Amino acid sequence: MYRNTLSFFGVEHMKTKRKQNAMDSCSPPARGQASFSRNDTERTTLVRHSRENGNPGRVLILLLTAISLLTGCMIGPDYKRPAVATPQAWRFDEKEAKDLTNTAWWEQFKDPVLNDLVIAALKENKDLLIASARVEEFMGRYGFTRSSLFPQMGASGAAGRQRISEVDGPAPLSPGVNPTFDAYQVLLSASWELDIWGKLRRATEAARADLLSTEEARRAVVLTLVTSVASAYVTLRDLDKQLEITKQTAKTREESYKLFQLRFTGGVISELQLSQVKSEYEAALATIPQIEKAVAQQENLISILLGRNPGAIARGKTIDELLLPSVPAGLPSDLLERRPDIRQAEQDLISANANIGVARALYFPTISLTGFLGTSSASLSDLFSGPSKIWSYAVPISVPIFTAGAIEGQVRAAEAIQQQALFRYQKAIQNGFREVEDALIDQNRTREQLKAQLRQIDALRAYAKLARLRYENGYTSYVEVLDAERSLFDVELRYTQTQDLLFQSFVNLYKAMGGGWVVEAENKVAKGE
């Protein structure tokens, strides 16, 4: 929807390729063209009325011909994308990377429930709806600013009756003259500010860049929203797995505690051993409500992302059943076109660059064309007769003479804002490089960590089994069994947490890479998939 609307206004987003001049793109007027001397008044007006003799359009045509020679003039610097030091390759590049940045990557998890949650969020998330409304706002602002490039026309009419004083004025009203009369008038008026110095075109350029910047901000919300839903869902399944492990551990320890109670009653073990077993059992029970609280809070978070009130969230595959997505391929230079935040920063820079021209144009005269055409009569029956015709045209010219540094201050402020936008653009690029590098090394090293933890779990399970056999055969105390089971429980929880971290690293990688998947997500919503 937004792509089509933006195209209607002629602001389809594309790679900016413009030439830059070191100086303003407006050269001084040549000999014989319009110029202004120091003796010019602050405002002069050329007016021709219908009562004057001669051809009233001749002067206007000659004036427009002279002015048209200057219409290509544009005060202010043209935009050129700043040079950026881009690495040739990533520090931790993935050999098996695939070109997946333009696909719906979350579908690689192979969980239909997650797919439904993403679509629901794209339809109802309040942050995305706010961002979409801001695009509409700036679309209106662009249309308002752009309208200044064109003539403005209007129509008016009036009908009335009035009486004038018979004794007011330098001389009293002559006898026999009726002091009461009617007045009817119909007018068609027009005005047009001539954009000789490019002020209005620069303002339109800035407004167009602001509109595109807002659109990129909306796409950044889409990017953040999709990754947040996927990340929150994986964390929810991780908490579900932790809760399952904790409940199973508590059940096992409860059985051991009941067995030891019988042994204690029979005088086989001491109260010290019974207390040790009970302590581990209670520790497992205390962990359950802690995880249940985290599960409920995670469900509330996902509900808000979906644009709903807090509530339960449907589950699909377990964290063990989810499939890891592939690593997306891409060069560092691709980020300049893929990431919405970088494109937004560039549009902000384009806008700030254009506003320099708007500020500098204030040094030059403002020239407008105004006029009206209509009829005026004291009798309604004569309103549209030939003698009732009236018209007027004028060329107001306004020249700044003394502003006490006001224009200079606006120019300096505009140039400083452009420098801030430039530094923000450069920072956004550097931050994008860092986020991709962080995500690449994160998923690579987390894989290794997960494999090591899995080997540790296997070793601890064997340790716990042997420790219990040694205890039952009288070779060691129950402390060794408790130590083995406690270590196994802790590592099992850490293992599922690391699973969550590994999935998060892939989500962060797709978020850092950006790409056409943002548009793909919007297309799925439009198609109702």
C-alpha cells in the first residue's frame, strides 16, 4: 500500500545517484539577465489595471521570458553519497552461508505456530500501526510542501447593499445622489511564487527525503517486530523446557526423599542424610514457581507484540524440535542497501543537505505573480456584461536588506544540522558492521558451546549413575550422589538456555543483515497468508 502511494507522489525509493558541486548549483546571472542594485527598495510592485491603455499581457510575457532563463538555478549543494570505508569481507565469515536475506527466514524454524504469530503481529502490533500513521502524516506534509511549486488559484463572490454618509468626506454628497446602493462581485484570483533560486524545489527535496526516512523507520519497526516475536517465542519454548526438566527433577527427588524417610524410620540412615535429601528436593520445588513466573511474563510480552491484551500463547514445536535456520550470505557493502536504519539515516542526510539550499535562498529576492479576473457591478443584471469586467496583475518583489544576521544564523544552523546527520549516517553504518560481526561470531561460538555442554551432560549422567551404584554398594556416602545429581540438573538447565542463545544468535544475524525479507513479510500480510 505504501509503495504504491509513494510512487503516486513521485518519490519511489531508489539508490541516490546525483552529482555534487563544491559550490552552489546556481551560477550568477549573466550580463543582461535579472540583477538587483543596492538602491532597490525592499518591495516593489508592477501593476497594470484594466483602465490603462495598451496590451496588458505584453509586459507580463516579457517578464516571464526573462525569469524563465533563471528557473534552472538551484541554491545549495547537490547531494552525493559520502564515501564509506567498507570491509571487503566479514571477519568471521561463514563458508556455508546461503543467499536468504530476501526470504521469510522465520519459516526455516518449521513451526506453523511461530509463522502465525509473526503474521498476527504484523497486522495488529501497535508500534507498527503508529509507524504507518506517521508515514501518512509525512506524505501529507510532502504534498503540502510540493504544492508551493505550482500556481495557487481561488474564486470568491460577494453581494451586498450599503449606505454611505451624505455629509462625510471632503465634500457633502451632491443632491439627488442616492446614498444607498448595491454591490455585486465575482472574482477568480491566482498567485504563484517563482522558484528562481530553487528554494521551493529544495524544500520539496527535503520533504521528500523526510517522507522516505519515515518509510524506512516504519520498515525498521517491521524488522524489529518480526525478530522480537521470533526471539520471544524461542525464549518461551526454552522456559517450557526448563520447567519440564525442573518438574522431572523434583519428581525424582521426591521419590528419593520418600525412600529415605522409610530408611530413616527403620534406623538405616541418619537424620543428617535425610536432611540432605530433603534440601535437594525443596531446592527443585523452589525453582518451579520461579520458572513459571518467567513463562507467564514471557507470554505477556508476546501478547503485547501481537497487539493483544496479556494472555496465554499457543505452542508449537519444542525447542528440541525447532530447526536452526541457515546463515545468510552477504557482503559488508550490501548493508548500505539492506538495513532500514542505514537508509533512514541517509534520507535524513539528504533532507538536511537540501535544507541548506532553503536557508541560503533567503539571501535572494522573492518574486511572485499575482492577479485576479472578474466582474463587479451595482446591479445584478449587469454583473456579467462587458463594462463590468475587472482584472489586475502584479509582480511583487521582496528583497532582504537588513536582517541583523538572521539569515546567516539560519544558514549556519542548517549546515550544522547537515554535519550532525552525516555523522549519524556514518555511525549507523559502523554500528551495522559491528552488529553483523557480533552475530556471526555469536552463532559460531555458541554452536561449539552447545556441543561441549551436550558432552558434559552425557558425562554427568554416567557420573550420577555410577555414584548411586557406589552408594548402594556401600563404597561412598550419599553426598557424592547428591553432588552428581545437582551438577546434572544445573547443566541440563544451562544446556537448554544455550539452545535459546543459539537460536537468538541466528535471529540477531538476520536482523543485523536486514534485506528484502522485510518486504516479504509485508507481502505475506497483504496476501493474507
